[in-house]
Amino acid sequence: MAVTRAQRVRLGIFVASGVAALVGGLLLLAGMKLGEKREHYSVRFSEASHSLSGLEVGAPVKYSGVRIGRVDSIKVDPNDVSVLVVELSLNGGTPVAEDSVASAGSLGITGLKYIELSRGSRAARLRAPGEVIPAGPSLMDELTDRATAISNKVDRLLDNLNAFTTPDMRQRAASLLDHADGLVRTTEATVAENRSSLKELSHKIALASSQVEALSRELQGTAGRVNQLLDDAQPKVAHLLTEADGLVTELRTTRAQLDQVLVTAKTTLGEEGLGRTATSVNKLVERGNLVLLRSQEELESSLQHLRETSENLSVFSQRIKEDPSLLLLGSDEDRGNER
């Protein structure tokens, strides 16, 4: 099919307009990029472990995975050949914290690298454009260091295993196993020889334990009865003491009355006969008071002895219940006295 001249002209105009639009778009994008504000920083990689292989001019600069700029140049410091200087240009207004560091990251399995800026803290000062961002270790460098450390530990482990597998160590291990086997056989023989004695001892211990429990129950019952006896006797003793106090009071009243009678009689009969009578009455009253006081002290002493006996029985019952072996072996003090 033949193409007419008019069709060729229209096709040429269409292609020309497309090219013009494409060139215009490229010029517009270039103008926008040229007019965009950029902020420049530099990073100095001085450690020999920091490999920049795969990092090219134009490589992205990222902040926690977000692209914020590009690499403008990579050069060797003319004043220090051990330092590689990487110039960065970041998007205008991008904040860079003072405690942020730059490291080289890898783009998958391509071998290409980019610059990663670590996150800074909120309280850190923001760097001004033109400052130097310190270099930090990359993830690959950290993995390499860890792999080296693991390899060293594995080498030491292998050396230790080789040391333990020497003929001398094998002989020592075999000797130790022989001694352990002999010890086990000796222990089994000893247990077999004393099995009947151990069974008899276990039976005696069980029997003694049951007896101790029975004795403990009896002692607890005795202690309860003693406590009940003390509780029953306490009101009676208190009543007796009250009556004794009343009797003393009455004796004192009687003595006062006798003194009054003696005074009256002295006035009537004379002093000599009445003096002897008053002396006898006073002695009688004092003896009565002394007898009542002694009775009161004896009652209180008896009650105290009963309380101490009850407490001793309770303590003894508790100790027997906690350690039944005391009935068989005695206390630590008794065994010390026997020794």
C-alpha cells in the first residue's frame, strides 16, 4: 500500500511534536532539579574495615530506608591517603542529628551500595550544612566481625578437643571410668550386705515413730488437762485469796476494837495487867497475819509450779512431735554429757 505525500507530512509533524514535547518535559524536569535547594555534607571513612566497594556517584542516601539525597562524589583525601571522603547532597530542609552516623549499606544481591544515616535522638543538636557526619560500621562489617569472632572461638574449641583426645587424656578418662565402676560395684555390694539390717532399722524407726506420735498425743492431752486444772483452780484460789484479804481486814478491825477496849480497860483497871493482855493480843494478831501471808505465798508458788509444769510438758510434746529421734538418740545435750 503506497503512502501518500500528505500522510508522510502528517507523520513527520506528529513525530516532531512528540519529540518537542519530550524535550520540553526533560528541560522542565532538569530546570526543577537545578532549581531545587540542596544541602551538602561529607563523610570521612578512615577505618580499613569500611569497604566502599560498589558505592558509585549518584547512589542514594537513605534515612531509615527513605531516600533523602544522593552521593555527589567519592575521593581520596589528598592530605591523608587512608581516608575516603564521600560528599553527600541532601534534600533541602532535611534535619541531621549530631549523634547520627553514616554507614554503607548493600542493595540486595546486586553488589551496589548506598549510604544509610542512622536515626538520631530528639534532644540532639541538628548539624548545619557543610559539617562532617561521622562514619559508623555497616551491617556487613558487623556480620564480618562476628563471623571472625565465631571462627576464632571454633578454632579454640577444636584445639581444646584435640588436647582432650590425646592418648594421655584418653588413658586418664579410662582410668577414671574404671574407678567409678569399681565404686559403683562396691556400693552395690555394701547395700546388698546391709539390706536386711536397713529393713529392720526402717521397721524400728516406723515403730518408734508411731510410739512417739502416741506419746505426743498423750502428752498433749496431759498438758490440756493440766491447763484445764489450772483454769479451774484459778477462780477458787482467787476466791480464797479474796477471803484471806477479808479475814486480814477483819483481824485488823478486831485489833483496833481491842485496842479501844484496852484503852478503856486501862483507864478503868490500871496499866500493868492491861499491858500484858494487850501484848498477848498483839502477838496473836501478828501470828494470824503471818500464817495468812505464808498460806498466800504457798498457794501462789504452787500455781507457778503448775504453770511451769504445763509449759514444760507442752514444749517436750512439741519437740518429740518435731523430732521423734529424740526418744531413741536423746537430745544434743544428753549425747554431749554421755561423751
